[in-house]
Amino acid sequence: MGLRWLLWMVLMVSLPNLGQAQAPQFTSVPVPRGVVASLAQDRTGFLWIGSGNGPLRYDGHTLRPMELQTPERRNLGWIRAFVAGADGRMWMGTEVDGLAVFEPDRNRVRLLGPAKSAPIRALAQDQLGRIWVGTMGDGLSRYDPGQNLFETLPLHGSAGRDGAIFSLLVDRQNRVWIGHGRGLARWDPGSPQARALEALEHSGGVRALLQDPQGRIWLGTGDGRLAWIDERGAVQWLATQRDGDITSLALGPLGELWVGRRQGLDRLDLHDLQWAERLQFQPGLVNGLAGNEITALLRDKDGAIWVGGFGLGLQRHRHSASIQVRGADTDPASPLSRPDIRALAVRHDGEVLAATHRGPVARLNTSLLTTGGFPGLPRGHVEALLEDPQRRIWLAGANQLVLRDSSGQLIRQWQLETGRINTLRWQPDSGLWLATESGLWRLGSLRDDRPQALPLLRPTGSAEVWATEPDGEGGLWVGSVRGLLRWRPGSPHLEAVPSDPQAPLGFGAVLGLLRSPEGTLWLDTPVAGLHRLRGWDTQGRAQFDRISERLGHGGRPFGANLRQDGRGRIWSQSFVYDPQQDRLDTLEAADGARFGTPWFFVHADMGDGRWLFGGSQGLLVVQPNRFEPRREAPQVVLADVSLEGRTLEPDALQNGLDLPPGTRSLSLRFSALDFDDPERLRYRHRLVGHDTDWTESNPGQPTLTYTQLPPGEHRLEVQARLEQGDWSGTPFALTIHQQPNLWQRIEFKGLAVLIALGGAVWLGRWRTRQLRAREALLQSLVEARTTELREASLTDPLTGLHNRRYLTQRIHQDLNLCLRLRQRTHGTPTEADLMVILLDLDHFKRINDRYGHDAGDAVLVQTAERLRQVFRSTDSLVRWGGEEFLIVTRASSRKHTAEVLDRLRSAFHHLPFKLPDGQTLNVTHSAGLAMFPLDPDAPLAWDWDHLLRLVDQCLYEAKASGRDGWVAATDCYGLHPDTLPSHHWMQDPRLSVLRSQPFRPEA
């Protein structure tokens, strides 16, 4: 065994630098077929994507196809060129139909021609608003929007031989740079023709152009070369070139030049003109490039880089000055080729030791590059690491304790009976302390080779210890499953720290500890999160400030790995608490913290202003003094409007919304255009004059539906905020004017009054009693109509089911009733649980497209009838939107889950749907279900918003499994929704999931 470890150490120490430190991380946005040809961002902030299914507009939540509104054709096909107009319009180059434009004030796409145009590959807009168009075969043209006039522009010499224009750029002097198949040309303002600048006969053409902040024009060619134009107008080729056809250029978040190629992504430092390591697709690299064939690059208004390509789809990189991730090494021989980091230690010279779950211990230099390996344990993986003042390395794990010198040579090893080792601590006066699952242990002398002598201190019974922290008086604070303990110097035992009943710990276990330089003790608990030891009462009992719960982040730990930065803020890998502002912010994937599952008790201080936290996919590298939480409120925009289920007609948004008489349904979809993490967004809305207060929507994107609005003018206001931010100051406002029906018009009511008065004059006083009776009758009619309108606002007019507004008003009563019934039975299983089912009709769009919207409406009405047959009258049946239905069954038992869902599926299978023309059609559905309460031991852990997101995840699983089926989440034990991203819930073993079997008709 010793020889094998010696050989391994020699091999690993001799390895060169095997990996890069903090490579850019990317998040992916699913696009059809994973194909993107072009990218742009409009003035409002929407992202435009040229996909294989035509142009798409992305608002952070939804990809909306931007189509023609003509009966004979809708899809524009491939879009390989966009240019965002200064007036908010988006210009698009098609393959065969010439130039197209989206006009936001009219909410429509329009073809401009010319007809039978050659494919458009490049677009640009000059300072006069004219659109320059580069084609493959027809050369260069220019479109004047004011005159609706196309002009063909001649190119002379090599530029005009094949008529192929690949790229266009309008610089700050309003000069138009033209990258063509044989070189580069420039059209100066006022000039009658373009001037040839560089002939590149065999370069593959100038495929990309960009102007940097210094005013230099950069060009990339089809044969992979990169150059810039100097102040004399001469082309200066980069001294060191790289292979790979250049397709696109963009300025990176740090001022570097990003170069998209057919073989990957390069980055060039514009100061020293040196290349960084090429980014390419690596199968085992999480959050890396998803493919190599780059076709488009875009830097958006927030400084993020978007990457589009063939096979990789659409990805986004957002640089963070304070948070990066050191991911996997690309070399499979590296100990960090699979960087599941389970223990960390920073040595006296800044070198980092990182122990992995597989067993190897990696050595990293101060740039976090892998320089080799360090010997680990004889068996198993290292659970804890420590360098002591003598620069010796302590390694613990798998009931082993090993001591090595600074070079890795074995000094001593001990066999333990402690179980899992959580943390190690060296105290100059008392030696090595081990916090383990069997208690707190101490090794006082290296001469003691008897394993049983290691645990000097052990609390009575089972008491796992997670953390230790010096108390400033020579002793230790101890965090354990039994709460806060303390060891005083010379004492043979631990003592429990009593709590003031008026200010106790929020949970009876302490997961993490930190004593600040000023003496404040900070604590983390598994359920109640961050606490502060506020002081002591007159009886010597501790008083705690329950910070996480007080600020709305209870129900989960703060992160265990507590640290304090130079501004006094308390950190973990998951949260940041600022005591001066009494503000708690989360650290999530949107902040750059994409390093898998963060592990407790795995963190270290680099000593140079950087901290390290270990996770299942690498190291989180934090520079805390550079961190500033986002506080600005995002901008709210209107993404879509539909009347009676159909997209709003052109011209309808110019002066607000004017709804015709008899409008039954109005749907509006909003977005805050925050691409970092839409799930962190919160929305609220109110219809002034109709709603008494703001109504908060579910996290994500709100879709508001109003049915049968009263006549008159209404003002809809919508605000958004980040999860910890403030609401936007000025709300998005939209005026909605509902035209009255004839019987609701003032003229009609006035005429009725005049008739009544005339009758009173002609008929005399003896009719007074009858008129009063008539007046009473009219009043009752008005009251009845008012009641009818109020009821109609809670009902879907097509199906007769309830709508979202009804459920919003009702659901919290049902949840509270369910919880009260469980309390009466002391949490024992009852028939009082709630089933929440989300049903989606399979391939419903095909029905509308093939048979028409009348057929689709008939299917929706018959679906509602079948739901009424399957469920009880006391259950809530809600048309959730489009072809989705939400069912909440009361007084239910989770043991009947499969029975209810199979009965629902049978109702669809046993009888075909009848269409208005007499045809019949077989329609299936997919369904997701979750029980409330989901965790019987923690009924409040999953609130309505999280439960609804889980139901949606179950529905997504059912769809992904082939449709015509269901997936049900029936129970969970110990899983809290905030501990994992929502797309990981379904894979967590703590969640009990049932799935449907293939449908078999009854014999």
C-alpha cells in the first residue's frame, strides 16, 4: 500500500497545470431543434432569435414566434440577419422574401420585399434611419423607410464580382463598412460609391465586423484570420492567428473581443492582443459550451454575452466581478476532472488542497490551476483537511486520521471509531479537535497511539457535532444536534448553553458557528437559518435574534459555512446578510453560483480577499468585498395580448386597448425582461377602480385574464421586483376601455327615464304608485345584473368552469382548513388532504390548426363536462388558461392518487370527442399532481407557490414521457423547496413520485 501511494504521489506531483481556473459559465435556453442563425436585442429589451422555425422573440420566460398575420402564410423561415432600429422596430433579412420588419406599435410583422430577393446575410442602419441590405448574389441595396423606396447600390472591382455580402457595419462616423466575398469596402457619407480597402481573394470573405471602444474596426474572415483597421486605413493582421472559420464578433464583459468560429469560441485581450484558452464543447463540463459551431454573438444591454449556433442552440454568459466558479479540468488525468469537492485547506504559501469524493486530493496554485496531487487516505475519500502551525497536513475520513508532512510523507495514522468526521480544528493549547457524528473528540498528543484515547470529550448519549469556534477565552463554542454547547478550558465535559424561552433558537440544532472579531457569535440552524447571540438574561440564559425567519427566509439553513467580510456582512455559499441594512440576499445561479450542490463544512479563506466553497461541480470562488446585491427594479413590458383566445389585431395598442361590446375574455402576458433568473421575479397588479388592492402573482411570469369587464375606462397597473428588491417606482400602465352593450349605454338609460317621466305627466298622480313599483323593479334588475357581473368575473365564459381569479380568492381558505384538520388529528393521516392536479390537453394546437377554433372550443367544453363527471361538486374545477385545467379536490387521501388519475384518464379514452361538423376525435391529456401537505412532518415547508411549481414539474415530466399519462408527487420527507432549483426536485430521492402505466382498455 505504501509503495503504491508513493508512486501515485510522484506521478501527480509531476503533472503540469492541468486545467483552467475560472472559465466562463453558460446557461442554456431551449430553442427549436437547437439551431440559431442570428441574434439581436430591440430597444425595449426583447431578445430576437433567428431559428429553424422562423424568428422568435424571447422575454426571459417564453419564446414567441413572430409571424405574418396573413391567411395564406405565417412563417418567415430562416432569418440570418437582424438589425434593431433606433425607433423600436426590428428589421429582418429573409431567405427569399427580401426585407421584413416588426412594428411594435402595431404588433405586426410586415414583408417589404423586393420579391424573389436573394438571401439576405447582413443588415445595418445608418444615422439617417436607412437600412443597408447585403445579399448573397444581388449585392448591396439600401431601403429608405420614410419613402418606402429600395435603391440598388453598385459595387465596383472585386467587391462586385460575385455579389456576395457577408457583413455590414455602420461606425461612429456614419461610414458603412462592407464585408464581401473578396475583401473589404467602405461607403463614406456623401460618396456616390464604395471604396475598396482590401482584396482577399482566397480568404472566404469578410464574415464579421465590429468597432471596439477605441474606434478600431475589427474584421474576421472565412479562413479564420482576424485583423483591425489602423488610423491610416490599412489592415493590420493579428500576429498570432488561430484556425477555424470566423462567423461573429462581440465585445466581452471585460472589454475583451469574443470571436465565434465553426470550431468553438475564442477570446482576445485587446490590450496585449493575447489569446485566452479556446472554449469548446466538453461532454463532462457542466455549464460549458453546448456545441462548437458558433453562428452568432451578442452583448446585451446588461453586458451579458449571448451565443447562438448549430447544435448548441442559445446560451448566455453573465460575468460577475465577485463570484466565479472553478469547474472541471478538461484533462481526464487531472484529479479535478470530476471536481466534486468534499474538503478544502489553504496552506501557508497560498496553495490549495482540494479533496474530491472519488478520493484524490488536488493541489492548486494561487491562480487555482491544478499543479498535481497530494496523497490522501489509505482508503475512502477525505472528509476534512487542516494545515497546522507546523505546516503539517491532517487528513480525516472513513474512521481514519492521517498526519503528513508538507511534502506528503506519512508521519502517523490512527484508526478511529468516530463515524463521519465533519470538521477539524487546531487549538494551540489543546491540540486537534474533531467534530464527528459521534460527538466531539480531541487528540492531545502525537505520542498517544491508542485509538480509544482520541475522544477526550464525549457528551452523554448520541450528539453529533458539526462545528466548533473559539470563544475568545481559551475554550470552544460547539454546534451540535443538541443545540449550542460550550467547552471551557480544563473542563472534562461539554455543557449545554441554556436559552431564554422568550428569545430561543428557532430550531434545536446548530449547524454552523462564527465568532466575529468584535466578539459577536453567529449561528446557523438546519431549519430556522441564521441567528445572532444577542446577549444574556438575568439568569444567564442566551437570547437569540432569529434573523432568517424575521426576514422571510426561514425553513432552510443559511448554509453552515459562515464567514464575515471586511464590511461586516455574514456570508455562506447561499446567502449574504448585511447587519447595517438588516438585509438578507440569496446567492443563486443567476449570481454566478452554478457549482452543483454546495456541501456543508467545505470552505476556506485564500488570504488574498478570495473565499472558496466546495460543491459537487467545482469550487465557488467569492471576492466578497466586490459584491453588491442587485436592488434596481426591473422594467415591466407587455409581452402578448389576446382577445377571446386570439392574438390582438394590428393597431389595437396605439392608444391603449379598446374592447368591443360583448368581449368575454381578455388575456395579457407581462415580462420584466430580466434574463438572469426569471424565477426570482415577483409581480403584482391591480385594475384601478375594480381591485381594492394590489394582487401578487406567482413567481415567474404573470398572465392576467379578465372576463366580462364592466363598461367604462379601466387602468391596469403592473409592477415587478427582484425577490429581495423593491417594487418598481412607476408601474407599467395600460388603459382599457370596455365599450358598453346597447342596454348599458347612458343614452338608453336616459331614454327609459324620459319615457317614465312622460308617462307620469300624461297619466297623472294616480300612476305614482305604479311608477314607484316600476322604479323598485328597475333597481332590482340593476342589483341582479351587478350580481351576475360579479359572478361572471369568477367564471370562464366558454366552459362554465371557474377561472384563476376564483382560485386566487379561494385556495388559501382550503389550505388553512386542511392544516387545521391535521392539527386536530395531531398530524395523523386523514381524509382531509388536498389533491392539486394540472391537466393539459395533448397536441391541442394541432386540433385548432387542422379543424379550426370552433372545434377546439368544442373539445374544451366537452373536457369541462368530463371533469364534472369525474370530480365532486365540492371540488374546484378551474380553466387555468388555454388548454390547461387545474383541479383541487378537497377531503382527499393520498392513497387514492393513482385511482383518481386513472379514472380521469379513462374518461377521455372511453368516449371520443364530437366536433361541430359531426366528426369524432380521440383526445388524450397529460397530468401532474401534488398532495398538500406534501411533507407530513413539515406541512408548512411547501407553500402554495412552491406546490404549484412542483405540479407544473410533474406535468412537464408526464409530457416528456410521451404524453397520455400522469406523474404524481405524493410525499416528501426532509426536502425543502428552497434547497434545490425547481428543475432538480423530481430527481431528489426524498420526493415520492408515482407514474402512470400505459393505458389498457377494460376487457
